[in-house]
Amino acid sequence: MNKYLLSKKIVINELSTFYSFLIGLSIGIGIGSIILLTQGQNPIEVFSLMLRLSVGSVKSISTSLNKAIPLILAGLGISIINSVKLWNIGAEGQIFMGGIALNFLYINTEISSPNLMIVYLLITSFIGGAVCILFPAIAKVLFGVNEIITTLLFNYIIIGLTIYLVNGPWKDPGSLNFPAATYVGKEVYLPTVFGRLSYGFIICFLCTIGVHYLKEKSVFGYELRISGGSALTAIYAGINAKQKAFIAMLIGGGLAGLAGGVELLSQTHRVSTGLSQGFGYTAIIVAAITGMRPFGIFLVGSLFGALTIGGSVIQTMGVSSYIADVIQATTLFGALIAQFFFTYKIIKVSEDV
Amino acid sequence: MRRRWAVGLILISILTMACGGAASVDEYKAAFVYVGPADDGGWSQAHDVGRQYLVEQTGIQTEYTALVPEDATEFRTVAEAYIEQGYNIIFGTTFGYIDAMAEMAEEYPDVIFLHCSGYLNNDTNFANYFGKMYQPRYLSGLAAGAMTDSNKIGYVAAFPIPEVIRGINAFAAGVNEVNPDATVEVVWTFTWFGPEAETQAANALLETGADVLAQHQDSAATGLAAEAAGAKWISYNTAYGQDSAPEAFVTAPVWDWGPYYVDIVESIIDGTFTTESYWGGMETGLVSLYDLSSDVPSETATLIAEKTEAIINGTLEVAIVEEEFISNVIGTVNP
């Protein structure tokens, strides 16, 4: 009798997440092609249009990368928190809170220097995200309350707060009662690097390097890993595990808040319930399939941005929205399966011995 | 069916021959962008039926994209994909696309942007269009007022914007005319198409004693809730809801976009297009009240028929009130 077991590979190729995403993409395209053929569509035409409109020109590449910015920033935040083996399901709420904090500062401040103001606004959005996770962090370190539940529940609170603000105190008089806050002034829009790519992408890249350094190279990152790994080892090493977890949560929440701030200043230009299109949840997927590695998050997040843009143009070829969703979902599913085989191996165990 | 096609083809060929040197329909491709599914049984489907009519009548090539959120980047991504493929007429059929369409009209002067339910336009390539839906809503209020026993009518409504508020007031004016004791209670859902939120709001109204429900929503969720509770339902947009809630269905103020879409596209082709706001009333057929169910008392049906006639020939003007609710409405315009 032989038994088969799953075993985690000891050495994981750093590029594996990227490859797995490409393999998943191929699986998705394969299955998608079959579905398209059954719908009487030409898969080559559909996928070449997707490619052309998501990465085919400077304009489309910059649109795709803009879409990736909130995913990457929130994903980095999730990855920092995960280095102490905690999960942040609340990035969606933290993104909104980042936008809310930013707008609060904006409407209560006189602007003297727009550039300096942008810096202040983005720092405020970071603080907003951190404040949003403060309560779950305190509940975690003081009472051991499960952070998965508290961070998730905070999403509903913050989205409720957003709905209140855009229907009440912040409602734009010019929008004829449509629930959205007044636009911020053009002087604080994030400038663009090239095409439509906002400076948010530079911020994103710097954060990726920063988070990589913090997690992999710094003493703090080492302490985080020990704290998350074993409570006893942490005590032995003289590390205050609760304090480290607390700080990691605040930084992670702050990065998601920054994602909201960048999105507001570069894309939506105002607070509304459309500030995040589920970025906080997609960021969890991005972080998870890359095994929480910062550069993996950066790469896969960028591909995800392109996939999102590609997905939303499939319909323009006459493919129904339901089929478009299926194609996006199969791609993602393919990537998850490929990632699984890069991370685990199947070993045969003989029971005869 | 085939015969209809043949007749259509002959008509088109006659038309194209008659036009002679003018631009032909082949030079245009029209794209429609919807906020909900194209088969939502309501708002977006009403537009899609209009699109299909447009194709039948003019032979123009069209395409649509459904479920595009009211977000500038989302709309822009889809619209640019169409422009890239040579589409030069873009219909956006929900209020929230307004800013994106205004911006894109400046950026793409060769593309014509047509926005439904908004208030912005420019002098060249960006027009807005809508219908006087408050007229048939007033008529449906007459039916609702006659149908309620509890004197409590519920109204599931999307956003407190002028379009929705004037609809509620017109409806409530109709209610008041036949039943001064009845009140209309409004619950806001903050979504055009959100079956869960719509169901929740409908049930909340039913639980507090409403026995007739009306709606300004895109799905038939309110109707299903009314059907389950044995209440009556005034639908909206289309009459498809009568299949899913046959007992509850009373009537529906409905859209017929087809003829307008044909007119506007033909005006673009023959060069007479202007960006003036279009606001069609019942006399154009764009808006109307669907056939009443047999539950409606015959004297009410007669009254509605008279009022319909009066609106169409212009002797009756339904009041437009959109700053606040009239006195028999319970709720707030500033939630």
C-alpha cells in the first residue's frame, strides 16, 4: 500500500510566483478560448484586443498600471501584517479611511504650497489607514481577539461611515444630491509620469523596496518573523512579540490607507462609495498567491491591473458579461493551482516498512 | 420574421438610395454602456430593447457592455475600447457616467456622446436625453391609491436626485387625488441595481404595513417581495416583472427608447444632429403606463384613461416638484 502526501518544497524559486501566474494565465486563456468558441466568438480576436487594450500602447499600459497601484500598496500592507502570521481582511475599509482622512485634512486646511500639500495629504491617508486598524490591533494584543473577524467587520463600519459622509456633511451641492463628496481641487491631483501613469506608481515602487528591506533585511523584520514563528522563541530572544505585532498592523493598515489616498488624488478625485472597487479584497488574493513576497506582489499586482482592464474590454467584442467574468475567474483559478504546484510536491510514502 | 427582415432591408436600401450623397449608416457604429445587466428586466433591458429596435430599423452595427460601475475610470476603459474599434457613437445610460462622458467628449471630438438622465452637454458632440417619466408615474399613483386597504404605500427608491424625487412626488400626487388618507413611505437603497438592498427595503416597508409597493429601481426584487407577502406592486421601466410576480403586478410606468434611438442616429447620419437636451413626454410614446391588471377597479381604470388622454393632448400638466417631498410622502430628500 502506498500513501500520497503533500509536502511543502523547501526551496521555492523566487520567480515561481511570476511563472505560476503566467501558467495560470495560459490555463485561463485555454479554457476561455473553448468557452468563446462555444459562444461563436473568435478567441484570437478577443484575446488580441484584450492584449492591445491592456498593454498594447503607452496609454493602455499606464491605465493598467494605475489600476495596479491600490492592489500593490494594499497587498504590501497585508504582507507586512502576515509576517507576524496575522491576516488583514480590512484593507478595503482602510482604503476608504485613507480617502476620508485625506479629504478631512483637505477641507480643513488652507493650501499655500500644492506640492507640500500633496505630501501632507498622502501622509494623512497613511495615518487614516493606521487609525482604521488601531482598534483591531489593540483588541488583538490585549485580549487576543481574532483579527480576521475584527478587521473584516471594520470594513462595514467604514463603508457605512463613507455612505453617511457622502450623503450628509460632505455631499457635493453641485452633484444634485448624487451621493459623492465635493471634488478636490486640480492643484492637488497627483501628476503623471508618462501617458496616464500617476506618480502613485513611483510611490508604489518605493514602498515595494521599502517593505522588502523592512521584511527581509532589517532587524525589525527579523523580530517580526520570530514573533510570528514562535512565542517562546520570542520571549527567549527578548522580543516583545505583542508590540511587534501591533506596529506591523499599524504599518500594514497605513499602506492600505495610502492606497486610498493615492487612488483619490490620481483617479477618483473625491470620496464616494466608488473610491475602491473591491481593491482591498483583490489585494488579499494578490498577496496570497505571491506567498507574501513584496516584489512578487509588485509584479503580480501589475499583471492583475492589466487583467482587470483586459477583462472589462472583453464585452466590447460582444462577449456577454457573464462569460467575461468566467474568463477572469478561470485565469485566477489557474494561477492559484499553478502556485500550489510550485509550492508543494506530492510524495509517495510506502506503508510496508 | 424573415419577411420583416426583407421589408426592413428594402426600406433601408430605399432610404440609402434616397439619401444619395449623404453619409451612410455603414460609417457609424454605436456602442451602449449599461450600469446593470442587459437582461435585468428593468432599466438597462429597456435600453437594450431600444438598441435592438435601432438595429432592426437602421441596420447600424451596435454592441453593448453591461454592468459597468458608475466610475469614471471604468466607463473610460470601456468607451476607449469601443473608440479603438472604430465606434463613433457612444450611449451612456446611467447618471453616474456624467463627468467621464463630459471629459471624453472634449478629448474625442470625432465621437458623439449621448448621455441618458444627465444635465450636461456641449455645443458639438455631447448631448443629453431623457423622458418625462413623472407623467406615467402620476397615473400609476392613481392606481396605487385605489388599490391600498391599509392606506400605506411603500416606495423603494435608489438615490435622492431630482429625477427620483419628482417621480415620487408625481406618484404621491396621483395617490392623493384618489385617496387623501393614504401616505407614501420612501426607503432609499443607494443603488440602481441591487436586488439584495431592494429586497431588504421592500420587506421593511411590507413589515410596517404597506400593502402596495412602488419602485424606482432596476430589478424586479420589490415585486418578488410583494408577491411573497400578498401585496400589490407598481413596477417600473418594463413590464417583464408581471411574469415573475403575476399576482402582485398592477401596472408599470415604462420606457420605449427604440424610436428615439432611431431618430437620433438618423439625425447623426443625415447631419441634422444637435446637442440640445431632449426630454420626451407621453405624447412622444417614449414614456407610458403599461396595461392595468384586472384587479384595478373599473372607475379607476376609466379615470386613468381620461388623465392619460389629458396629458397627451396637453390639457393636464403634471407638477414637477423636486426640492422636497409633498405632504403625503413620509421620508426625507436629505437622508
